[in-house]
Amino acid sequence: MAVGDIVNIALNSATSYQPAAGIEILILKTFNGTTVAYIGITDGAITANNYLDYNAAGPNEIGNKMGITNSLYYSTVAALATSGFTGIQLK
């Protein structure tokens, strides 16, 4: 990947996406599929209260902009969550 590239990430379980060190991504839109999902950022330890709650099964799509790095990265919490994001690499 390079600066300016479009990044599309789809996840099929409750998991995280952590970019490589030195990479920054601006998330332009997040989405979830057929289950309720909690989507947000984490540092691997602090997770409470850092989530956007999709309180209904999807498909849902929200244009919430978030910046992620190797130290603060994208995370989703839900059993069998189908979620992901699209964004652009800044660095």
C-alpha cells in the first residue's frame, strides 16, 4: 500500500485490524452485516466505551470518520460480526 491508496477491509468475526507501524489510515465509512456490532478504536487494552453501537442487524453503513494507526486501531466486538471499513491511506 502507498499514500493515497483506497483501503477496503472486510472482517468476518469479532476482531481488529491493525495497520503496520508507520501507516495511518483515515476511515471514511464503516459498515456491519447481519449481526449487531460494536465498532470503534482500541489500543489493545482500553476498549470500554470506545465503540459505536450498531444496535440492529445490518446492513448498516455510517460515514463516521476515524483515524487509525498501529497504536490506535480498528476493532469490532460482536459474536460472528460481519463488519469492515473503507478509507484512504494518509501515511
